[in-house]
Amino acid sequence: MSDECDPVAPAADADDPTRWLHRLRNELNTVSMACAAAEAVLDAGSADKAQTNLRRAQAACARAAALLAQAPPRG
């Protein structure tokens, strides 16, 4: 899961819009899956596991924001 990766590689994808978009999509998928998992474990009564998944979603949001700040130039 992408939440195990450290922060976004600085400008590494600035020259490769396809790779940049792929990484952005991965982060958004991580957010979606982590939120769904948080909801499921909350329904099962596990607030601790829900918090873990919410932290995972927050980290992915931060990585997505960093990627957006490094968006490749549009041409």
C-alpha cells in the first residue's frame, strides 16, 4: 500500500506526466480504500482500527497534495 512509501519524491515525475498521474491516482485510491476500511471496522466496533485507517487516509491526502504541488507542466 502506498502509505508505506515516504513522502513524494521531489520533482522526480515532473518530466513524466504519465508516472505523475499514476502516483496521484494511487494516492487517491489509498484514501478511498482506507476510508472504506475505517467505515467497515467502525461498523464492527473497532475504533482503534478505524483510527489507523483514518491516519492512512490522511497521509495519502498529504502525499496527493505534495504531488499536486509538483504537477508537471501542461503542454
